[in-house]
Amino acid sequence: MMTVTAYAAASPTADILPTTIERRDVGPADVLIEIQYAGICHSDIHTIRGDWGPQTYPQTVGHEIAGIVSAVGSDVTMWAVGDRVGVGCMVNSCRECENCKAGLEQYCWAGNIQTYGGVDRDGTVTQGGYSTHIVVDQDFVLRIPESLDMAVVAPLLCAGITTYSPLQHWRAGAGRTVAVVGMGGLGHLGVKIAAALGAEVTVLSQTLSKEADGRAFGAAHYYATSDPATFEKLENGFDLILNTVSAEIDMKAYLKLLRLDGVLINVGAPAEPLPIQVFTLFGNRRSFAGSSIGGIRETQEMLDFCAEKGIVPETELIAADQINEAWARVLASDVRYRFVIDVATMEQPAA
Ligand code: NAP
Ligand code: ZN
Ligand code: ZN
């Protein structure tokens, strides 16, 4: 075992404070990564605050990880010391079920092993990326393309793949109208990726305060959802709606914005269930769908796509002692558009 510096929450209401955690020894198929940057995803906050159910504490969250390989196990063939790598939301899966065999490890029937708060094969609870080092199975490590700056790339590992995967699956592209609801961490990358795929993109945000940014990210249209006229004007307007909102919204109002055979893809994961009126789905033969991150193969494809298209997350780099302040700003929808922790600023915990 290796003792490393990390930031953790001791309870659902606690601040995120410096501590140490144990990482397993590097096994034959493992890679040791020295973490340089870790993105702050709203899922980190939902998890620690108990929105999705009871958790194990203390817990270190973070599943947008960018760093450098510093050691490899004896059987590792794909990675070498010095490689620029990333880790996202999963660190393992059963590898044997139909979905794993199809490269869709996120839908593993046995449940993929999440980067934090999951139960690893050795029975220990996994700890995430707000930390100086992580040990990960070689098959769950991603290659960061040379042209992507390590200091901004980390959010692609969750926010990027979570928007890329459904936009590809439901064929966002030329001739298709796509609305992105909520322009935070996921949403701003959803806008950039959908625009790069050739779709006509509309942002549906609470206010117009970020309109100039949305247009710069590639949106052709931008509306405030606080204005009821928005919902009248856009009725029957979209092939796809990507909902990235972390709170409950009025699904009926948004579903009515779908045209024939339109799909509302829900990636936001609020604490409470979302009520759906079936009659709203009957109209226009609409679909309500969910989507979870993306498989390892598709995550690599997304990183390469972003490198090719020059898509980079808009980030605000913070020191580790600013995590609590950053979380408060995410909860207040005051994020432009992803906080990234500079792991070099992590202090050793007080002895
Ligand atoms: P985020 O940065 O906080 O963005 C969410 C955005 O939603 C906010 O910036 C805001 O955008 C809008 N919003 C927030 N509260 C709202 C409210 N009460 N009413 C209307 N709009 C509101 O969060 P994120 O990191 O992008 O994550 C978004 C959600 O996706 C979270 O629930 C997260 O857990 C979930 N998630 C799911 C997956 C998956 O695999 N499905 C993966 C990652 C994250 P505007 O200011 O533009 O309105
Ligand atoms: Zn996430
Ligand atoms: Zn599986």
C-alpha cells in the first residue's frame, strides 16, 4: 500500500479537507498515475451530499483525471512511464457480459466499478481524483492527445464523453436541430461537440447572461427558460434535446419542444425522480431517454475527435484549498464552465 495526499469529505455536510488515503500496490496489470489536474463534476457534489443515496465516508471524489504515468506493472504493454493519460468515471467492469464485450463497459450488467465510492475487486472502496496519485487497471486508462493541454483537458473525461456519446448515438449532425438545456460543465461541451458534428444548436439556459459565450461555443440560437415565451416560440422545434440540468425541471414543457420522433436525452441526475406525462410522449411520437457516460473505446474516440476539432473545455484553474468555494459556485450555477484543481497545490495534511 502507498499513502498519498488527497482531499476528502468526512460526512455529507463536511467541507472537503486535506487528508491521506491508501492506494494499492501496483499489480501486474496496473498503472500508477501521478495526477496533475482533476476536474470538479456536479456528480462529485451529488455523491458527497447524499443526493443519490448513502455513501461511505471519508470519501475522495473526482472522476476527471489528467496526469502522467509514473510506474507500470509487469504485464502492462499499452503504457510507459511518462505517458500523458486520463481516467474518467470507471476503473473496471466485469469484461464478460454482453455490454462489456460490446465496449459499453458503462452499462456492465454487474455494474461498472466507479472511480470513487465503488467497491473494487479487492473489496476496498474506490477513491477518486482529488488526490496526488491513483492506481488503475491498464484497460481503463485513456491516452491524452499531444495537442490537448493537460491543464484544461480533464473535464473531457466525464463532461466530454457524457455529451459526446448520446450526441453520436442519436445522430446529432448536419440537418438536425439540437437543444442543450443548462450551460454548465456538461452543457458547454455539449454545445461545442454538437456544433462540431454539424448540428444547428440552441442553448436553453435560465437567463441570457451567458449568451455571448454560448454563441462563441457554436450555438446558433440562445433562449432564456425563465421567459415563458421561449416555450411557445420553440414548440415542436427540435430533433434532440440534451438535458444537462442537475435539478428537477418541468419535463412536460421541454418534451413539447420535440418535433416528430424527437428524443429528449436526459443526462442530468437530480436527487428527485422526474415526473413524465405519457400523453406528452404520445404527441409527435416523442421519446424520453437516458444516457450514462461512454465506454472506454468511445472515450478515446472522443478525445481524438476533440483534438482534431480543437475542442477544449473552458476552465477555471483553482488551488486545492478553493474546492469548497468552487462547489458553492457550481451549486449556484456560477461556473464558467468547469473548475479544475491544480493538484500541485495539494498540501500535506496536518500531522
Ligand atoms: P453544472 O456544471 O452545475 O451544470 C448544470 C447547469 O444546469 C447549470 O450550470 C445551470 O445552467 C443549469 N441549472 C442548474 N440548476 C438549475 C435549475 N434549478 N433549473 C434550471 N437549470 C438549472 O453540472 P454538470 O457537472 O454539468 O452536471 C450536470 C448534471 O449531469 C448533474 O446532475 C450531474 O450529476 C449529471 N451527470 C450525469 C452524467 C451521466 O453519465 N449521465 C455524467 C456526468 C454528470 P444555466 O445557468 O445555463 O441554466
Ligand atoms: Zn462527472
Ligand atoms: Zn460487464
